[in-house]
Amino acid sequence: MASPRNHVTTEQCTAWLEDAYILLNTENKRLQSRTDHYRKAADSLTKDNTRLRAKCKEIHTKTHALTAETGNLRNKNEKLSTQNKRLTEQLKRRDQENAALEMENRRLADSNAAYVDQYRYLMEQPNRNLPAAYGRPVGSPRERGRGPRHY
């Protein structure tokens, strides 16, 4: 029997405990379900994190390789730029030399044409006493020292 000050019976206490047990069991199942959900989410995030770390490492490696390649290409570009400047200057000098040679060639062609014209003119003349430079002896045989011999 219950004491007069305590008005709760054993049946009531048992009913409360059973209700509390049912409530706690229900709350425990709900919390286990949430825990399972969070565990799955955490596993998924861990997989994503692992995948992203691998991707970041791959990107870092590629970035490092591209940085090195960029440096190499920059050096090649500087060398080619220097070579291009040198070849451009060389081309300018050669163009100037070529222009000077063309002018000299034209001058020599004009001079040669004048000599050819002079030679043709002289060859057409009835007087065959052409200078030695044109393959003809100058003057008479006596003038050249081949006259009659006196003994």
C-alpha cells in the first residue's frame, strides 16, 4: 500500500514508466534514424572530400607542370624575339646592300651598253685602224716599227 502522503499507485507508476519507455523508445528510434542519415551524409561528404582532394592534387600537379612549361615557353619566346630582331636587322642590311648592288649593276649595265655601242660603231667604220684595246693594231706597220729594214 501506498503511504497517505503519496497518492500514486503502483499501477499508475507502471503505466507512467511504460509510457515513458514507449516515448523514449520512439525518441531513440527517431534519433537512430537521424544518426544513420547523418552518418550516410558524412560518408558521402567524406567520399566527396576524398575525390575533391584527389582532383585538387591533380590540378596542383597540372598547374605546376603548366607553370614550368610557361617558363620554358617564355624563355623560348625571348630567344626567338631576340633572334627575330637580329634577323630583321640583318634583313634590313641585306636589303640595303641589295639595293646598292642593284644600282651598281644598273650602272655597270649602262656602262657596258655604252662600250658595246662604241665597239659596234667602231667596227662599222671603214677605217680599221682601231685601238689595240679592240684587237686591232694602231698605225701603219712602219709606225709600229715594222717598216723596211736597213742593214
